[in-house]
Amino acid sequence: MNKKSIVIITSLLFLVIGFILNSFLIQASSLYKTTKEELADTLSYKNRFLDGEEWVPIENDSISNGFDYKDKTIDVDLFFGSSSVQKKQQSILLENIQQAENDIQRKTYYILGWICCYLLVLLVLQFLYQPPSILLIGLISLSIICLHAGLFTPMLEIAAIERNLNLGDIPVEKEVFGIKIDLTVHKKFEGDIYFYYQSKSIAQLIQLLFQQGNLLVAFSILLFSVVFPLVKTLLMIGFVFRPQIANQKWFKNFVLNLSKWSMADVFVVAIFLGFLAFKNLQVGIGTHSNMAIGLYFFFSYCMLSIFSSMLAKMPTEEILTTK
């Protein structure tokens, strides 16, 4: 077994275990998304406005003066607040989300730890054998793992939330049998009220855009964020096994030009297109957006792919032989 084969076998083992760890991370991200959607549905403005537990009379300093009759006029003040049952339900959901977030962090650390082990093994192999093309093979392997995680884990989440919504004083006037009733309702929704929530990975975003009929945008993201990276990765793998293609002009031109269209600049465009895909946001409601783990993996892929493209500029002997 030659030196290059040792690096390739090591990298294949890294990829197999890396894909397995990625699958665990994808599952954890899916569970987090499901849990967050359950929270958003439970705390949605429709459910909270119509939930009987939200309209439980609460003790108030003015409650003793909440009913007053004078000169055929009845003044009524009603104070409503979230019940202990509703607060407990919110607390349970938030605890489940925290557990899901911790699970994602733990799975991410596993992947990062495995990457560190792989890099350590490459350093040992370089020190002992100085195998050819070890840097390029390492970059390609790392980029594949990052691309896989970046495509299938959420890249961003966005929500329209109103916290501690206070309806203030709602006056209602009615005359019944000659008696005037002045009813004032006081209501404050404690905690969060969700008007909108979405969390998407690149793959889910593409699927959503196709379903919405945004074919141009969907094809753009599919082409620049999926097809181009995969084609470029396959070309770099071919370069490892058949180094002589690097001497062909079409290879260098194609790889370098492909990088310009499929990396950091298009990555930024994809993020903005992702934000544009979340529509129907309510006017006047606070919008909150968070970058998710998929963003960092995809960005890492972009950087690793750029570095591997830079190697294609170098003379083949410098890349594939040992000094």
C-alpha cells in the first residue's frame, strides 16, 4: 500500500463516520424545529386569544371597586391574566426547546471533535510518511462533511413575536332595560405571542420556493448552492486520482471560474433570498431572526472550497509530490 492510499483510506473512514455524525445532527435539528413549531403553534395569537385559560380573573387592587352602581349606571371593571395552567404549559415547552438546543450543541461538538481527530491523524501521517496530496485530500474531505451539514441543517430561523402584549383598557358601553352598563376589560398576555415562525435549511428553502412557484429563485439557489459545489467537489476528487488533468487548460479555467460563482458572494445572496422567502409577516410586530448551525457549516465549506481551488493554481508537482 503506497503512501497516498493510506491518506485516501483514512479520509474515507473520516467521511463515513462524519456522515453518521451529521445524520445525528440533522435529526437533532429536525427535533428542535418540531419543538419550536409546537411552541409557536401553542403560543400563536389565535390559540392564545381563544384559550379559556387566558381569560381567568386575577386579583387586582381595583378588583374590589370593579362593580359600582349609581344613577342607573353600572360600572364594571374586569381584570384578566394568564392562569397558572397556561404558564406551566409555556414553561414545559420552553424547557423542551432548551433540551433540543443542548442536543444540537452536543452533536455539533461531536462533529468538531471528529474533525480535530482527523486533522491530528493527517498531521501524524505527514510527519511519518510525507504522503503526496495530503493537503488537498484533507481539504476535500472536510469540505464534503461541511457541505452535507450545511445543506440539511437549518441556516436561519425567523419569528414575529410580541412579548407581554397589553391590550390596555377596552371600554364597552351597552344599555339594557334602561340601565347603562359601562364595561371595561383589562387584559395583558404574559409571555410571548407568536404571529409567525419558520426555520429552514437550504434544502428545505429550495423545496419551499418550488412549492410557492418561485422557480427562478429556487433554480438560482439550487444551481449556486448545490449543483456548482457538487460539480466542483467531483472535479477536485478527479484531480486527486488523475493529477494529469491539472495540466489541461479547461480544468483550471473551469474550477477557478466555478469558484467565483458558487462561493462567498453567492452564499451571501442565498442568505438574503432565504430571508425573502419568509413572507406574510405582520406589520407592527417585532421580527426576530437567528442564524442557525447550518450557516456556519456552509460558510466553512465555502472557505475550504476556496482554499482547494487555490491549490489548483499551483504547479501539479508542488501539490502531489513530497519535498
